[in-house]
Amino acid sequence: MAPWQIDFIQGKKLSARYIQDSEPIALWLFEQLESSKIPFCFGINGAQGSGKSTLAAYLVAYLNAHGYRADNVSLDDFYLSSQARQTCADKYHPLLSTRGVPGTHDVRLLKQVLNEFKLQYGVTLPRFNKVTDNPYDETKWSHHKVALDVLIIEGWCLGLKPEPRIRLQFAVNDWERIVDSDRVFRDQVNQFLSDEYQSAFTYLDKLIYLDIECFKRVFAWRWQQERQLIANNGKGMDKQQVYDFIKYFQRLTEWGFECLPHQCDLHIKVDKQHRFYVNAF
């Protein structure tokens, strides 16, 4: 194990098996770069708690250790401010005031960043503060004056295609049956996903999918994340709030279960212990 790998697992409080599990993914990524031209943009899709943020950070460390200039950013970092989301909610649907689904991100900024990266300009990567529910001050964003070779972007709905209209006719949980009985919200979200998000996703050169296969795991993992957030910042949701919150994401997460294994470039199965298994190259 290289010194940088030791530093990584110690800093993230991971076991040594993480390096073993991630190695096939890192080798695949390295092979893509060896046969392609830079700049190169990798996407990672995975449900909440699937490990996509940690994997993105590991792959950046791997690439930096091999001489590439690389960084990562989350789709979450492009969330609109709470005020901007409220404006969107007033215009389209009240539920859009809550960050999460397509329609609550600054897609204009996302496309600007991806375009500047592809043009080999220096880029500034935004950062979002989930405690305050607003973007960090721009002084805390990641500024790269020298062009990056590789940008890794991860997100729970990244690369996802819009749902077929017939699928929108049926509620996926009690929450939808109550708050979206007229289907206006899910139709609007799907419209956002159909339009501006698809044009942003065209910047992705390859897509990795972390497939957890079962939505029930999301609650346990999301609650674990929230407890860590509370420990670090003293603020966060309680267990019932987390349970209610994840229902907001269930529709598109389960749609990903159906379509992303066939759409992605690398399919990774994730078990309940967060171990990775490469399903297909």
C-alpha cells in the first residue's frame, strides 16, 4: 500500500479492504484515460449513502498520485440557495423549496463549470453548506488557476434520463400519494430532468454507477450520515425527518435501479457493508 493510500484510509477512517475493493475501479478509470484525450470528465451516480463521495475523493487521490491534475465536485454543490429555491417553488411547485430533485440545482453554473473545464480553462468548483442550506461563501470554493486534466462529478441523479410518462402515473410511496396526488410535482421534476439536466449530462465522458439494488438501505445509510453531521456541527435531522426526507428521492432512485445498469459505462454493485463488486466492464 502506497503512503498516499495509507493517508487516505486513515483520514477517512476506512479499513484496508477499501483499497482492495476500489482497485479495479481505479484501474478501469486509468485505462480509460490512457486510451483517451484530456480533459476527461467522469461521472459517478449512486443513491444517498452509497459511497460515491468517498470513491470520488479516492479516485482523485489516485489520479494525483499518477501525475494527473484532478479534482472532484458533487452535484449537491450546485444546489440553489434557499432563497432561489423558494423563488422556483413560487413559480413551479411548493415542494421545490426543498433541495434534492432536478429543479433545485443551478444548472446554468454546472454547465458553465463543465464547459470551462472542457475548454481547458482554470475552473472554480462551488461548495454547498448543508448545515446552513446555502452555498458557502465563494472564498471557500475550490479555485484552480491551472486547467485540470480530469474532473470527477458525483450525484444521486447524475446522468439519469427522464422517466417514461407511463411510469409517472403511479405513486411510489405514501408520501407521493398524499403530497403529489395530482402528479404536478413529479411531472415538473421530470420536465426539468428532460430539459436542462440532459444538456449538462452530455459533458460526461464516462459514467460509473454504484448500484445498491435496494432502496431500504438508503434510510440506514442516510441516518448514519445525519448522525455524523450532527456530531460535527451540532445540527441535523432526527430519525423521523430523515425517513420522511428520503421518500422525496425514492422515485428517481428506483428509476435508476431500472435504467442505469444498462446505461452506465461501469456497473458496480454495492453490498450492505459498502463493499464494491465490479459487475461488468
